[in-house]
Amino acid sequence: MEIPEGFKKNLLSELEFTIKKMKEESDVSRKLYFFTATYGAIGRVMRYYPNNELTMAHAILNICYNQLNDRINRLKAGDVVIQLPKNWSEQLIDYVSELKKAIQENRSTYPTLEKIIEVGYLASGAGYYSNQYINYLESLQSGREE
């Protein structure tokens, strides 16, 4: 994705700060709060440089946040049927780092956005069920029914 240099510099700086804060934070709600800066920073660039890839990135990051935030709030309220995806915060940090690198190198962000949306999807009821079902099918194929 190519972005004018001034906008790109600001965006990369914000993504770097976001990554740093997410790594430092131990509280899941606060970690997720800092993740919101990803789509906030992209939204700021979009105001002055509309671009389809930026629009897609903004939407996917926002959807991922909403899915994870909903799951965290449900867990806090006592709904523990569906857990957060395993290593979700480490994955998000890695994927935001990948996103930053793709922007820095003027490469497509779509492969990384696919990974990010999967983290959000796995926090949903449908995503959790699908993951459990796929694991079940794989266990049948390997002969170790669970």
C-alpha cells in the first residue's frame, strides 16, 4: 500500500507506539484499548488520503476490536462458555507489527488483515464453534477422537 510520505511517517509512528503499549500492558481491556489506536490512526490518514486498502484495514481492525471487546465483556459478566482465542494478544501484536512493516515497505496489507480478522472471528460464537468442529474433524482423521 502506497501512502504519501508525511502520512506514512505519522501512521508508522502511531503503529510503533501502539505495539509498544500493547506489549507493556498486562490487563486485557487496556491492551485492547491500545489496539484501537490502529484503526484510529488509519482513520486519520483516510480523512486526507482516501484509499480502498486503508478503508478495508480500518474496517477489519474495527471489527476485530469489536469482536474481542464483546468477548472480554461477556467473560467479565460471567459468560465463560466461549473463551478468548489462544494467544490472541500476542497474535495481535505480531500482526500489527506485520501491518506496520507492509505499510513501511509499500506492500499489500491484505495478507496481514486476513490474519487479524481471523483473531476477531475466533472470539465470536460462530468462530469458536467452527474452530472446535475443525479440531474434531482433524482428530477423526488422525484416529484420536476427542
